[in-house]
Amino acid sequence: MENWKFALKSILAHKMRSLLTMLGIIIGVSAVVVIVAMGAGMSESLANSLGGDNKDVEVYFSTIATEQTSDGGLFTGTVYEEVSQEEEPDLTETILEGLRDIDGLDNYYTTNSTAGEISFGKKKADSVNILGVSKSYFDIKKYEILAGRKFTLNDYTKFARIIMLDKKLAEKLFGNIESALNQTVSVKNKSYLVVGIYEDPNAGTAFYGMKTDGNAVMTNTQVAAEEGVKENAMVYVHVNDVTRSSEVGQAAADYLTRATGLKTARYDIFDLSKMLEDFNQQMAGVTMFIGAVAGISLLVGGIGVMNIMLVSVTERTREIGLRKALGATRGNILIQFLIEAMVLTSLGGLIGLGIAQLLVFLINIAKPLGPEIMATISLPVVLGSIAFSAAVGIVFGVLPANKASKLDPIEALRYE
């Protein structure tokens, strides 16, 4: 305990010198912590964006053939087979119902889509995503119905011109959601009755879609009839066990490929978990690179600590001689100066950590990475930065401490 008191007393006796010595440590620690915090925030935002949809695996029609290796002299390398000329088949209800027999598949839904202007009187929304959804869509997607109702079976069979608006679009056209219900809006110069107002819990996330004036939902039968698109253009299979998302999704894709009789084309899936894994690997690479650059600051800071500790040993030669004359062993002197170097770098680490916390706070206010991304400093990063700072002090404090411990007490007492 006495050594810790000596260390703090020595550091406080030369405040400016100690602060300048710690500067490299402060810059290095704060830079690394901020970069790691931003990377963690981006990874968490991506995971949250994908997490809600990870139970829903998109199955899509693909005409790209598998890659092959060609060994043809000068043309050796990876080539692709000829792209399939098969057209995307129409998925009937009979084919789609067969998806329910796949082990691990809880449910499925299909969609099609369009986009355009929706207006009410003189008010209009120029860019609106309009999604056509199948009957099972609302059983899987947990939309909050703020007013009105969802679609019924009759709405699909009778091709009713009805529409549901999201909260943002309803407020843009009508001012509030209550006023929007049972009103007639114009969609591409055709009239539609507003039967419901909803709020999507995934709205505003990074993968929700492009920024628009709002979103609307119709029956997929109506969108197909009005726009001339396939009724079941996109297929999504719902899996409760997210650990089996890729497995079940691929099984669904293989089933649709067989059921539709495709020969050269196929159905495939978007593996969102692989996307997240790739992103995390890229972020780890960026963090390591930035960490290596910031490590130069820590190296410079460590050299500064070693330099100032050597100066301190010279300044305190008589003190060291006196302590040895009073019975202090070489080990006592070694530990004293190692602790002093460690305390110096640890204080630098704590100050750097405090600066990093302030910078992260400002980043989260300014939101330069996007409105949904929040930089976060985790406990392992805090403990790791302090431990690393202390380690720098120990490593670069060995030489000065060793020099101090080897001083001859008689020569040290004679030192002027």
C-alpha cells in the first residue's frame, strides 16, 4: 500500500509532466474505444434489423447457374454455365400448400408490390410503397392495428378495392389516424377505401426499405389484377427456431424447384445470418486495422513513460540510496517503480476512457452513422482498456525500475 501512495505522490508532484507523458496513452485508448463502440453499435443495429426478419426467410427464383472451374490453358479459372432460359413459374396455392409438410416450417406468406402516388383531395404522398399480401401475412407479421380491421377472406375472393395505410401515411394525408378510416383515397387514379390503419414494429430499421412518404398494404390478388404482376411474386417461409432458418429455408427452396419442374433454373434463399456474419468479420478487420494505428499512440506513450521514469530515477537517486540504506531490498525498489509506471499509464487509460465516453455520447446525439445506430461501450472494452494501459506501464517500466533497483546505495547517497 505504501508503494501506491509513493506512486501517486510522485505523479501529483509533477502534474504537467505526468499529463504530457500520459498523452499518447490517452489518445490511443480513446481512439480504440470509440472505434470499437461504433463498430459494436453498427453490428447491434444490423442484428436488430435482421433479428425480427430472421424467422422469415425469402425464397426467390434464380436463373444464375453454379460456378465451375475451367482448365483451358490461357483461360484457366472460374466460369459460369449459360444462364437458364426458363421463365419464373406461377406458384399456385396447391404448390404453396405443400410447403407446410416441411419439417420446422411454421407458416408461409406471399407478396407482390408496386409503388406510386396516393392522394386525398389536395393532399398527396408522391412516393409510397404498396405491398400486396396473402391471407396468412397478418398471422405472421405482428402489425399493430391502430384503427379499423385487417383483410378478410372475402376481400381476396371479391377483389375488393380496399387499402390499409401505415400511421405515417395516414397522418400525412389526414392529419390523424381516426380521420383516415373509411375515407376514399386515390391510388394511381383509382379509388380505394381505407379499412385499416396499422403500425409496423420494424419501421425505421436499416433494412426496412428506402425512405418514402409512407407505406400501404393491399391484397395480393388486387395488386396482381391492377398491375399485371404475379399474385405470389415473393415467397417467405416462417420459422420459429431461428437456428434452423437457413436449413428450413433451403428445404423450401428445393421443394419449390422440384414442384415446379425446373431443370436449369432454381429457387434459392437470402441467408441473412450469413450477411450478418460477413458484416461482423468486416467490422472486426476494420477494428483491428484502426486498433493497430491507435496502437502506435500507445507505443509512443509507452516510450514516453519509460523516458520520464528514467528521468525520475535520476532525480531520485539519493532517495533510492536512502531507502536502500534503511533496509529496502532490490525487489522493493523494483516494485515501487513498476507500480509508479503502472499507475501513470492506468490513469492515462482512465482519462482516455472518459474522453471516449464523452465522444460516444456526442456521436449518439449527432448520429452521423444513422438514426438507428447507437455506439455502445461494453464492460469488456472498459476492463480491457484499463488492463492494457496497466500492461503498457509494466512493460515500459521494467527498464527504469531495473536501473533503480541496481543502484549502489553508497554511490546513490553521494549523488548530487
